[in-house]
Amino acid sequence: QVQLVESGGGVVQAGGSLGLSCAASGRTFGSYAMGWFRRAPGTEREFVAAVSLSGGTTYYADSVKGRFTISRASAAIRVYLQMNSLKPEDTAVYYCAANWNNRDEVVLHYDYWGQGTQVTVSS
């Protein structure tokens, strides 16, 4: 079982930075790709960023490219999201996710999800 818990959410002014982290309970290491999603009030969940098992391959939504950085230690079920140059449009609940994958590739389908952490960007 992989139970994910996010942390690091909060309130920040536009142009500022915030870092999110996510760790697994029940298992620390394994062959899992991981990613981040977000959902703004009244909207559907959208993809933000993904990282492969080794941490060597990443993929970002166009809306966050150049501003957000996803990272992890190889084979550790723990993922980080560094968010810079934040905009009010980034306000959302952010969710981390994990999915078994032994090919060291980024994936968009995930079986395990955290409960989310709120990020609010004020203007």
C-alpha cells in the first residue's frame, strides 16, 4: 500500500515562491513514478508535473513551465514541487500522486493519491 501525504501549502503573494513536499506512509522506496496535480475551486483536476522513478525525466504542463520544478530522490516515494513566480491563477488544492512503473518514465495515470494541500496566491 502507498499512502501519500502532502505538506508545504500556504498563502503567498503573487511573484513569490512556495515549496511542496509529499511522502509515502507504509513504504519508503519502490518502483513508482510520481506527479503533481491541482484543482481550483469549481474546476476539474489538472495535471501539473510528473517525474520518473530515477528523477531523471520530468514533464510539465505548459502553464507552469519555467516556473515550477518537480524533483525526487531515485526510487524514493517522495516528491517535491518548487513553485516560483507564483500567480493568482496557481491558487488551487495541490495533490501528489504515485503509480507503479519500472520503466523509469513519466506517466499521467496514477493509482495512489494524497488528500491535497491548499496553495493560495494573493494579488
